[in-house]
Amino acid sequence: MRKLKSIALTSATLVLLLMAGCSKSDDQKDFENEAYSAPANYTAMNANGQPAVSNQTDPDDWRISPMYRGLVEVETEAYPNPVFINSTFRIFIGINYITNLSRIEAFVFQTGFNQDGTGAIDTIEESQISEGTIPALIISPSSFPQNKLDNLYRVILFDQSGNVITYGDVKVNE
């Protein structure tokens, strides 16, 4: 009977350790909370994917989450930024290591995540993800929620499990 209790206790401990290992780190949770906040500033980029002459930058934009540091990187931030409502902007994502990454989805909102957001507006599918590649998201602001034009929007990139990879703000002009 004592051996059975010991086995049950060991099994319960292993299950708890595995569950804890699968949960998000505090750093990842903090990063995601920052991502879910309202957009504040943006980094100005020209049509060639270079920083704009205005030197308007937002150091908060396009940082990589703790979960994906070293695995992916933003090769080129959203450009052009600002963007006109009837055109598109691009974000290039460098894939260094795949691990469990099989999908990247872009979501957009204006005042707070899940308050006025859309469904996924662009997706990088598994067939486009391999080590050493630089797939692009090509996004049209015409698919954004139209609460206010000529304003800032937060773009968040998620993996297939809903973990935030990166985020940044895009200014849309009419």
C-alpha cells in the first residue's frame, strides 16, 4: 500500500512538473500583455523597407517575444509605414529554427486586443516555413476594422498555438 501511494505521489508530481513546463513563462506573459495594449507610436519606414527620413522610431515595435528569441527575427519591419488605406504593407520574418512553429497569423486592432480586432488578416502557412527562409506577410489596411481612418493600428503576429511572436504599430492614412 505504501509503494502504491509513493507511485501515485511520484506520478502526480511528474504531471504537475510537465504542466508547469508547458505553461508560458512570466516574461512571455508580460510581453503578451504589452502586445495587447493599445497602439501608441510607430516606426516610419519608406517604400523600400528602409527607415524614413523623419527618423520616427518606436523601440517597442517588432521586438521578438521571449518564447521565440533566437528562433525568428523581424528581417524588415512593416513598410511602408505610414501606409495608405488602399495599398499594402509588408513584414518579412526570418526563420532561424523551426522548433514547433508551423503557422504565423497576423491580427490587427485599434484600441485593445479583442475589443475591435479582426480575424487573421494574413497567414504564413507551414509550407512557407523552413529554417533559413524569410517569408513575408503582405497586408492590406482595407481589411482593418474601420472605426477611425487615419490612425494607428496594432499588428500582432501569433504562432499556431496563440503565442505572441512579435507586434508593432502601423499608421494608416486615408
